[in-house]
Amino acid sequence: MALTKLNTRSLADAVITSAKLASGAVDTTSLENDIGLLNVARLVDGAATWNEFRDGWSDAFADETKVNTSTTTMFYNSSTNEYYPEGTGYNWTYFTDSGQFSGTNYPTNSGNDWAIGLSNSSSNNYRFKSPTSTLGNNIRTNIRWVDPADYRAIEYKKNQNATNNTGFMVGIIQDDYLSHLGTGTSDWAYSVFWTTQWANGDPESAGVKGFMTYTSDDSSSSKTYLYGVAQTPNGTDLGVTGLNAVRFYKSSISASDWKISINGSDVHTLASEGQVSGAYYLLVMSNVEGTHGDWDYLRWGNPDKTSPGAALFQTSASGTVTSAPSSARLIVIGKPEQTQTINSDTVFSVSRDNGSNFSTVTMAEKFDYNSSGVKVYEGTVDVSGQPSGTNLIWKVATSASKGFTVHGYTMLHK
């Protein structure tokens, strides 16, 4: 395990003081986590030495391999490797810098053919500019994320501002279909039935997963259209006029059933062609040469931890042991997101027969993992009264409005 070194090189005067530590002049987050992890290791070692819990395993959720995703209703945040009940809102990341998008797929010539992130005349908005019409040949700009990601929602709002503000489109494409976009001279949404502009074959026969929306102009009478393999060449009118907030979102944790809402109301559920699963690229583009699009904001995010509903986290039966255990010890790294009573608002339990029967574990807070509210809990439970079995799993159930974030665990048995 690599530990964080705290030294003086990052400080202007090369002196570490308690005042600087307290003021945040030195970021001790990684150091705190390292110490917390060492303390957990000591807790595990103590269980083996003094209580004879010598067999078991740990999981820090680098992926969902050891989690029962069919029963778990908590949200898995792959960027932070944690599970938590979904809140009613989102933690948004806003477009602020063109470096968030790829610079490799732009058509170029000697003029100023494309731009993204420039302030428009409203001074607080962003602009996407398409190549000039002199390039011809239906050349349009595709701009996309540099790396794919799996956010649960994307939202944008077009701005009523500048002349020729007609061509702004936003969409997503599943990462393993990116090759069908070709280079910067390919138009994605409008090329759905213009197969000569697609790379690597017809999008319909290739089964491309993705979709885009297009707001027709910058007036109060503008319309928003959906484009994708399942739509006609002219798109599907989503039935709402005006410059509105348009959101794409997945409705459940493991779903690919993307929905489109406008001003907070659902207007469309994507057909199978639009059911993007896993990581995807966010695309921004124009449908007409020489035009551009201005927007008030473009953002993406995951569910937050405020006002959560009741939720369940459950491991899979990956912990197969050689003989039926009589006792299990559970060590959990987690954070109560709202003030609550552990073992009442949040309840832990263990099964030795692959989840058919569970016994509640009374968990006790052992120590703070870090100063951000993450704690370490431990509990032991007698499972000898359950039907004999060798598949150990555990679960945690939260109550409505009382969220609990799970960062990792160790399961021990004897």
C-alpha cells in the first residue's frame, strides 16, 4: 500500500506548522485516509489474533464485481468507488472549459472555423461555432468529451441571444460505437439516414446506440426535436415550444432506459436504439455550416446525497467458504449522510445461505476514518441458527431520508 508523504516542498517557506495544517495550507486528505486504512488493517488483525476470525475478504468497490446489482438499489459512483441512496437532486459539473472536449475531430482551414467556450454578447454564456459554409460538402463539427463517462444525467438550455443561433445540438453515443462517427467531417445526428457520411457502415445495421436533440431556433416559438436511428430523417417533435431546459437521464441505477424531460416533465422514453448502457461520449455539434449555438449552460451529473429514499446495498455470494460458519464479523467503512441512529435507521445483516436468511448485526462505531465524516463500524453476529450454507453475503438497508454511504468492507468468519 502506497502511503502519502507529508513534506515541506509544497510550502513557500518550507515550514509545516499546526496553524498551516488547521488552515488547510497542507492538504491532509490522503494522509488521513492512509491512517484510517491502517487502523482498519489493525482492526482486522486484532479480530484474527484475539477472536480467531482468520478467514475472510475485503472489497473497496473498484468495480461492482462482488455486488448483487439485481437487488442493490443504491447508486454506484464509479469515480469515487462508493454506494449511496440516491437523493432528489444532482451534483452537477458545468461546461467551463473547451479542454473538456476533444480537439482531434475538428475540421480546419485557414479561417476561424470552429470555436467552443467563447463568451457571446450576453457575456455569461457559451458558444459553439460550426465551420463556415465555404467548406461545403456537408462538413459539420463534432465535438465530444475527451474520455467517455457514465453520468446519470445531462442537461442544457439554449440561449436566445445571437444572430444565426440555429444549429446547436447535444447528444450522447455509447463508447463502443464511437468509431462510427469517423473524423471531424462526419455529422452524427443528421447523418442517421445519410450513410455516406458515416464511418464503418450504416448506423442502423451497426445497431448504434445514441441520440441527440436539436432546438430549432432561438425564439420563444422554437421546437425541440429528437434524432437517432429510431427516428425519421426530420426527427421527432417532442411537443414543447420555447427555449427550455432539456435533460437526458437514466431513471434507475442499472438501467439503460434513457428518458428526456423538458422543464422537469418527461416527454419521451428512448427506444432500444437510444438505450445507451455504460460509458458514453457527450457530443456537441451543429447541423448547418456557418451557424453556431449559444447556451445558458451545459452540465452533467450524478444523483446527490440529499433527501434520499430508502435503499438497499447487498453483496453477491462471492464469499464461498469451505464449511458452514457459525459466526461472522463485519467491518464497514461508511458515512451517515444525515443524522441518524445506526442499527435503527441503517441496519446491517449477514447471511450464510446465499441470502435466503439473514441475521441482524449490531454495529458499533469504532473510530473516525477521516475528518470528512467517514467512520469505521464493526459488529459480530451468530449465524449458526440459519440453515447450513457456505455462501456468505451481507447487506445494509437504509430508511427514507436517512442515507448511508458505503466505502468498503471486510467480512470475516469462523
